[in-house]
Amino acid sequence: MLPHSGILKYNDNAIHCLRMGSGSKLLIAFHGFGNDAAIFAPLAKLLQEEYTMVSIDLPGHGLTQWKDPYFRKKDLMAIVQGIRNDFGTERVSLLGYSLGGRICLNIVEQQPNWIEKIVLLAPDGLEKNFWYHFATRNPIGKIGFRNMMQAPEKWLGRVDFLRKFRIIDESRFKFAVRNLTDETVRHQLSYVWPVTSKLIVNIAAVKWNLNKYKVETHLFMGKHDRIFPPAQGERFVRNLKQAKLHLMDTGHNLLGAEQLPDIRQALL
């Protein structure tokens, strides 16, 4: 079955999504930074008999047109509520990769009673990211981030200085260089980081809700992931009663053909 493309209207915003599969259960999926809703198409094909997947283009990605200055928790919950109403169900499952994992964690924080099952793939938001918070919430950091995005050549030497003195590790150095030297990525990052900056996760509340509402939780982490190392996942699942950590022999990309069967099994 081919994906069905649609637009969800919310205020003056247009959220593009793909509806895939024809199963009786609803799975709402959120992609990572630099991806779009189609990244989940191979997985949706494996799940098409069990799930109907609604995969969303987040603000700053794909065909979504987001006009508000921020993508807030209330906006996220209104969109999820609209999808639930359209599908005619009270309970949904969630799937989030990287940035999309942070989106899922915010839903758990707000409405855990809506959630049947959650699968997180190398999720952002498990632990506080100092540089992200500094760049999006600190007045000085905001100015520095804006200047860095506008004149990246002036900042490359400073980033290398931070690497040499081990203030940032090698993987974050490569991440910074890639984002600063690629104009398309830099433009997208300069928009996405500020617009999603209000989606700060209260991990203590998330873990409390997961236990209280007995939400089945599956966390997939790459053994060689330097962006979100597996130790973050190990700390997250600690004291969670119905959580399982899956360590995969890969880096940050957890949507390769080799990983899909394991992810599918977690959702069944």
C-alpha cells in the first residue's frame, strides 16, 4: 500500500504527514533532525497489517509549513489529539528517532494515559544537552548561536580549540563542522533549534508516568553512537518496571535494514 500524503491544519500552520499501512492499531511516528516523514516507510511496510502509521514532518522539515515562532507542548498535544480523533481511538503507540524521541518524551510527560507502547530510537532528551540549552535558552548563547550560523567561518577555529582541549569530544566536533560548513544543514539547524526549544523534557516526570501507567517501553541505542551514547539509555531504563534496552551494533543510524526486524518485533 502506497503512503497517503495529507495536511493537518493547526492555527495558521500546515503539518504534513504520511499515513501508511492499514492495521487496526495507531502508531504515530516522529523523525530525527534532517529527516522527514518518509524515513519510516520501510518499517511501516513491515507493520502494515498490524498498524496504521501516521508519520509527521516536524517544523523545519519536509513539507510542513510552521508559521508560529515556537513549537510548544500545547501545539504538539493538540496535533496528537487531532490524529487520535480522526482515527477514532483513545490509545496510541509512539515511535521516535533522535529529535523525534524528544517529541515522544514530551507526549509521555503530558498524557501518559494515551499511550499503549513507546519505542525510542537513539532519542534526544534523555539527558540535558548543555550546548543546546546554552544556544537556545541563554541570552548570551542565543547571540553566539545566531552569529555562528550567520558567519560560520569565524567560528570553525574556536570549535577546533574546544576539541583540542577536550571541552567537546570528537563526534560533537565533527557534528559542529558538518553543520557549519553545509549551508543547507546550517540554515535548517538555525531554524529548528530555536523553534523546538520549548520542548524541554522533565525526565523525572516521564519515568514516573511510565511506571504509573505501566507503559511498555523499548529503547534502542547504538553501541557506537557518539551523539547519544548507550550509557544514557542504561541510566534511563534504570528503575523502569516495563522498559527494555536494546543495544544494536551500529552508530546513531538505527533505521537500517538490519535493525528493522528488531524494531518491528518490539512493536508487536
